[in-house]
Amino acid sequence: MNSTSDTYYGDQWVTAELVVYHDSLVKHIINGKTVLEYTKPQIGGGVAKGYDPKMKQDGKLLTEGFIALQSEGQPIDFRAIKIRNLKGCTDPKANNFKAYYQVSDKEACTY
């Protein structure tokens, strides 16, 4: 899978966003431009060695996981990292409704 992102050289800040809509869509956005998009993320790949086969079930769709930041061997700095939970109250009549919620949690609603 190839990205359409530009290559950035030298010391400059790059804004990167990763939007994950539960188990259906993942978008990588660099400086406001969507550079990579895919659906139905799943476990797989032949790179891992010495893993527990109960944990690495190739083809299993992902519905949760961890966030990891890496630099692919080059020096890198991170700043202003923000995480927004997309699960919450989707009832517009509730006090804590947010339009950006993608997964409904009716128990989270307050009136």
C-alpha cells in the first residue's frame, strides 16, 4: 500500500492526523492532505518473528488496539499529541452530545 505523502527534509514541523473509524476506515492525513486510506484493518504480515500464534491471528479484523509512534530510523520529535475518542453520546438532545462521535454510547448521555 503506497502513500501519496510528500517527503519532508530537514527541520520542519509536519502535522499528521490519523483518523480511525472503529473497524471500518482508517485515514492518514499529512498537512491537511489525505495521503493514505484503507478499510477493514486486520492482523497480518510476514515480518513478525517469535510471536504467540494465539495473539497474531492473520486475517482477524481489528476493532481495538494500541497507538504507537515511530520514526523508521531517523531522528524525530513529537509535540502536541491529542487523542479524541469517537465513542460517546450521539443523541442531539443530550447535554454532552458531540457531532464528531462515530460510535454511539447511549449510557454516556446526560440530559
